Amino acid sequence: MTNQTKYETHEHDVLIIGAGGAGLRAAIEGLAAGARVAVVSKSLLGKAHTVMAEGGIAAAMANVDKADSWRTHFRDTMRGGKLLNNWRMAQLHAQEAPERVRELEQWGALFDRTSDGDILQRAFGGHTFKRLCHVGDRTGLEMIRTLQDRGVQMGFDVFMECTIIRLLTDGKRVVGAFGYWREQGRFVVLKAKAVVMATGGIGKAWRVTSNSWEYTGDGMALAYDAGAELLDMEFVQFHPTGMVWPPGVQGILVTEAVRGEGGILRNKEGQRFMEKYDPNRMELSTRDVVARSIYTEVREGRGSEHGGAYLDISHKPAEYVKQKLPSMYHQFKELADVDITKGPMEVGPTCHYMMGGIRVEAETAASSLPGLFAAGEAAAGLHGANRLGGNSLSDLLVFGRRAGLGAAAYADKAPAASINDGQIAEAERDMLAPFDRGEGENPYSVHRDLQETMQNLVGIFRVEEDMNKAMGELEKLKARAARGRVEGSRLFNPGWHLSRDLKSMLTVSEAVTRSAMARKESRGAHSRIDFPKLDEQVWGRQHNLITRDGDRMKLQQIPVDAIPGELNELLAEDK
Amino acid sequence: MADAILEVFRGTQEAGAAKQYTVPIAPGMVVLDALHYIQANLEPDLAVRWNCKAGKCGSCSAEVNGKPRLTCKTRMDALPTDKPITVYPMKSFPVIKDLVTDVSWNYRVNKKIPPFSPKPKTDWKMYQEDMDRVQEFRKCIECFLCQNVCHVVRDHHKKEEFGGPRFFVRVAALEMHPLDNVSRAKLLKDELGIGYCNITKCCTEVCPEEIKITDNAIIPLKERVVDEFYDPVMKLVRKIRGAPKAD
């Protein structure tokens, strides 16, 4: 009678979904706490999106600027997030980030050094001091390799190329997950006392994005389906500088470190346009401001040849550029025929990061569902309305660790649970249905239309009319996706894989659009043409919260937590 | 716009054959773009691994016109168009399907390598000039092209007794870490079979990160093994002073 005889089944104390920085850091902490830990990843180990992070890890170590402290980092993060951040997360993050970086070093990471032999730190947008610990422009690779090696040595089980399609619940409690091996297409049951969602963001719902195929909002959608709350979903970060030419590379990230190292933005008239938008911080303004500035220049006819802006670092010595920005040098040389030591790059905004996500509790990373934890980009709270560059990698370390601790502690006390065979049977049926349809649409064409919809109607600048239209389009796309058909067998079949990822993207896109329509103001990454100002009285005091109500998506508002007195005073200070 | 013909391997380890596809060329297009075009428009079940599409994750390795390459960094306009562009899976690994191969051997080799173990009571001061050579090794994106092209693996199938260039690079990064305190010489000699390498530099040639694998990693490691196990003077020293440091 039980499905566990029918399916390959594994059992662990803590199951971590996602093997990027947050997932791996959670796994390490779970193991250190004595839990049996498994990590599931859609890709091979070490290929998660963290590997793409370039600029650095923000941590107030004060190796370069001695005046830096967690207080300033806290203030920068809160101000960058337009005070919509969870203040406690921002505080913990600023306080714990330096120790998390030192830990990486103790596990073998090799950061660039100061002349005194300490970890070198560079300037980045929105950070008052030089704060980003880095390795040239490949910091993410250093971080993921260090975490991966540490975890492997400590002995976690890794399930590579495995996609989770359903969280399993016993009552309200999360007790495991059901998924399939991408390779063979066989199903697998992963029982666990606690689950950590570390699945990253949703960039693949937009046409121009820096994100890889994995970024389909799986974790947010799975958590939502299981009954968890999603917070601040309107806040999608468009990184100011993605490649714009040639077409095949459009959206690929150009690290903010180019500006951190002194890069200058100009329009086609040669004007350094950031003087108009943020004369004090110029190119190192926050990402929301720089992205809107470039977009505005292009819209008003002052864009570069292929519809972007010019970003120039060629005034620095060629050797310096090659040493500090080696992968940018190669990326432009090989993919765009541009030598960045000699001339400017063409750059424009690209969908990059999701500030919103699963609502979690600051100390333990627990979601509103018992047994479910979340960390990294899949979770909401730390970054508020806009994330500062460098705060993502530190987020992964600080809250990955806390999620691992929280999950292990929960698992330690969790009573026995049972797996519901009905949930498994339903998920299996849904997953296999596209093979059985004689006719139906190719998931790639539905995906393409979803990307156009989100790109054109729920992009950098938003307006009621467009978003209404987007809601209509999303309904049609959902219907098309539900009638999708896939060809071929279950053996490593990307079309079939996409048909499932598409469902997650549609759920999350709807959450983004609903939240964006509700927030009738402009704050951080959320810019409304019809409501161009901050509205502190109403929207400065509330978050959008999304939950599932049967088959309907429910949107409500919840108040922003009051910031305690001493931290509030920090925010009031000048500088 | 002009079209290109791609000849892509379709099938499994047991059965398969190349199949031709016509793909329209766009400016700056790379081979991975062409494969994505086939997936989206012609055959949605074409199996390809990829992630970043920017040369940073090392997922999309294949053999393009017979050369091991990252398909995301191989420009279509750099390839001759008068004949089909061939795209085959990496030859040294078993095919799962189409261009996707079973690279799990690499993960098994990696597990054999003792991790970084810092010297006791270190103050964690390190200087850039001591780190430059190690950072070169840390650039490795694990595309496994070096493993694929190494003749010890590719032609002599010595997967059980040989670690391959990727893992010599990894060991070199650990051995040359300024604060590491473990010797991996015995591992290199006995388990990773560094002696099989006869420094033909095939690995260095295909490395997309331009790591000088042979010169900077393998040769210095071979020298360490010789110093520790074959040098008569060192042998005498060890006899007097006891065994080499723990491994």
C-alpha cells in the first residue's frame, strides 16, 4: 500500500534544496550540529548560480577603511533597502558577516590581500566604506568551491541533477520532498525532519536576465503551494549593467566591480549622466538608481549604438584592469570583440535578483510552515526594497548558517511523521501528463511568451494599465502551460524539465505582478510611472504578503516591524 | 541572414548517431546559442548541460569540430561554414544522452584529496605575492575539458589509478597554499598516479581559464614526489629524521 516500496526513498534529518552558497553553508552547519544532511541540486555540484557572483562579499572587516563597523553596514543596508528591510536580519547580517568571511578563509579560500597581508576590500554601490572582500572578479567561484570542498569532506549526501516538484506535508508540517532525477526521469522520495529551501530566484521569467536556466522560482512556488507565506514579491532587482550586444549575450552580467574600480558611465553624447541622477555617489549609487538612469537615457534617445550606455574603465592601466577584472576582460574580448582596456563596454539593465521571497523569522530562518526553513535569494527580508551589491554573498553565508542551525535544532526535536501517498501520486500524475497529450504546445514557446510579458509589462518601470494586461496574459499562459505537451522519453529531456519549471515561473510571476499592482508608490527597485513618489504614510509602513487560498492567490498587507530606538538612531546619523 | 548546419550527436552510450540541423546565424552567436535554437524550435528533448552561458560555470563542455571546447565561448563566426559544424559529447566520459555525459568519476577522485589543513597557531596573514600562483589554480571552473583530453584517460582509460589534470591543479592549489600543513605527495604518487602523466600539455591547451596546468601545477608536483620518494639525499635525511610529514 505504501509508495515507499514503489519509489527510491532516502531519509535524512535535514534536506537542503539548492546547492548554491546558502544551501551549502546550511549543510555545513547542519552537519556540524550532528544532523544527517542531504543536499539536492538541479545542476551538478559547484555549478549553482553563486558561481556567477563576481564583485565580492560585503563584510565590515575594516581592513582597508578603519572607520567601518557593523553599524555603518547596517545603516547602508537599511538605507539601500528603503527601510523595508527586516531590521533584525539587517543587524544580524552586518554583525556576523566578518566572522563568516574569516571562516571561509579558514576553510581554504584565498581572497586578494592588502599590503599588510589582510583580506583586501573594494568599494561598491551604496556602501559607505570599502567593504567587499573579493578575489578579482570571481568571488563566487572561490566561495562555492570552498563550501563545496568543506561539505564533501564533512560528509553530506549530494543528490545532483535532481529536481524537486512537491513538498510533502503531514498536516501543516513539511516532512520531505518528492522529485525526479533529471538524468533518467525516475521519481524519488526524500523524507526529512526539516527542509531548507535555498533555491535562489526567478530571473528566467524575464527575457533579459543575468540568471541561468535554474532560476525559475522553484523554491518560492513549492513553498507557496505547501502553504508558506511570500513577502515583498514586487521587488525585483534589475542590475544596471548587463551586456547588450551581441544579441546572444544580452543580459550577461557585467560586474559592479567595474564601477567599484573606477568605471565611468556615459551616454552617446559623451555626457557622464550620473551627474544628473545622483551627483554625490555617481556611478556608485545604488543599483535601482543606476538602472533607472541608464534606462531613462536610452528612452530619451541618448543610448549607445545598441540601446545601452557606455561603461568605460580604459583610463586605468591595462595591466590593472586585467588583474582586477580578468573575467570581464575575457568575456568582452571573446563574446563581444571589445578590448575593455582600450575602449568602453556597452551595458544596460538586466533582471538579476529577487529581494522578495519566502517569509522567514530572522534568528532561525524558519518559514511560517513548521519544518520549512529558507535562506539566500529564496528568502525575503534582509534586502527590503533594493539589495546592495555584495550583500548577497554575505546573506548566503550568514543566513545559510542560521538556516542550517535552525533546521538541525528543529529536526532534533521533531516527532515522527508520515508520508502521504496521495500527495506523491498527484505530483507524479501532473508531472507525467504532458507525455500523454496527443496535441499541445511546446513549453519553449510558452516560456518565450512569459518572458516577453514580464519584460514588457512588469519591468523596471511599471504602470497599472500594463500590469492589468500582464495579469490577463498570465491567465492565458497558465492555460497554455496546462495543455503543454512534451516529446521524447523521460531520459534527460530538457523540454519535459522546462514544462515543470514553467509552472513555478508562472506562480511566482503572478505573485510579483499582484504585489506590484498593489504597491501604489515607487520605492527601491519598484518604480511606478503612475505613482512616482515614496508614500511613507501608507506604503512605508506595510509589506505585501502572498498566500495560497485554495486555488486562488491571496494578497494582504502586514505592518513593517518597528525599528528599536538605538538602531533607529543609527539610521538618523549623517554620513 | 545566413544559415549554419550543425551536426549533433543524438543518442545514448549504447546507440546513437549524428543528426543535422539548420540554424539561422545571428551576430556574435555561440555554439550553445545554436543548440538552444534547436531545443526551442526543432527538438525540445535535445540534452545539453549549461548554466551561466558566460564561461564561468564550466557546464557546457563538448567537442566542436573535434576540439574540446566550452560551447558558450565558441563563436560560430570563428568556425568554417562551408561544412557542417560537428558537436559531439566529451569522448572520455560515458554518454548519458546526446551531449550530456556521466562525469561522476571526477567527483569520486575529488573525495580522495585531503582538505586544506592550516598550520597551527597561524595569524592568517598572507601576502599577495605568495598567493598569485595559487590563485591561478583556483580559477578552475571544473569544465573537465582537461580530463577529457588527457590521453591517460582518453586513450588508456586509467580512471581507477589516475587523478587527471583537474585534480593535479586542485592538489597544487592545496600544496602551494601559504598556510597549508599537509603533504599530499604519497597520494599523488600512489592514488592519483601522477607518474602516468608524460607532460604532453594537451590539458594546458584546452583550458578555457588559461591555467598553465602542466608547467605550473603538474611539473612542480612531480618534483615534490621525486624529492620525497626518490631523491637519495632526501631519503637519507628522512631515515635520520623520521617519516615525511603526515599525509
